[in-house]
Amino acid sequence: MKINLTARLRGLPKLAAVLILVSSGLTAGLVPAPVLGLESDRNQPTTIDADQMTYSEKNSVNVFKGNVLLTRGTLVVRGDNLTLTQKADGSQNAIIEGKPATFRQQRDSKKPEVLMIRGTGNRIEIDGTKSTVTLIGDAAIRKTSNDQLTEEITGRKITYEQNSEFLTVEGSEKGSGPKGSTPRVQAVIKPKPESQQ
């Protein structure tokens, strides 16, 4: 089922803007310059494809189930289920569930290169009130330049606070050290080629 948003789903464009704003800056704490999604994405329509949709006007809740695909410009969010809730104060929250749930978005660049940011987790929670994105369960954030990995962060839970540009990562449940070791976080940051330094 393909659904183009209408005034009835008025909270969703704001939520998609939260997705764009938050996902575009997910790793800002790791790089010296802010990471921005494509500016043109903000002016694109939001479309959701799903096998099924239910809407409760009384509770201001939209639930999309089955092969969910949300797109807005270069922003692409995929999962098994997507629940969108609009609170009385006008803020929106979203929960995307999947094995994994994913998002990706192209970022603006001053150089002739294609910069992408991708995130995965079994659950992605977007809190419009706090301006946070939380990836839970096999969580990962990856940045690429021309399809070459430049940064990668993995853990059990990754939370990005947009307002403070603060990233918190909790270790994986398995841990990457010796048996019985505490959970670990892993960050991989590739050196820039000499031509870019």
C-alpha cells in the first residue's frame, strides 16, 4: 500500500524533519565539522509504503505494518513496523522496528563526493520532544564517502542528542574481549587520504 501524506497525517512531515535533522548529525561528535543531510531533502514530500496502516485520530497514533518504507528526498527509513505518535504539545515520537530497522541519508558536501550516513538497529526510537534518536539492539552508525567507509560505531545501544550534539554508545551484550569480559563499544575512524588533509 502506498500512502502519500495528507493534512490528516499532519504530524508526520514534522517527524520526518526530525528524522532528517537528527539522522543528519548522528556522528557530529566524531568529526570536526557538522554533518548535514542534503538541504534539499527538507523540501521534499514524505511518502510511506506499507502492507497495512491504522490511524487513531483520538490517540493521534499512526501504525504502519509490513515492509515499511519511509522516503523523503535521500532519506530512506525501512522496518517491519512504524508507529508514529503526536503528543498534545505538537511533538512527535516514532518507533521503527525490524531485524534490522535501517535509515540512510545523503549528506551535503562541498567537494565532488557522495557522503552517506547509515544507521541500523532492531529498534529505532525518535523522540521529537527531546530531539533524540536511539538505536537499540545490534546498533551501528556508518559514514561513507564515495561508498568507502570513513567511520563506524557499533554497540548495543546508540543515542544521539541533537540539541547538544552528544553521542552515547553502550557496549554490545556479547562483548568483543575475552570470555566473561564486560560489554564493549567499537569505533573505527579511517584516516583521511593525504590529498584531503
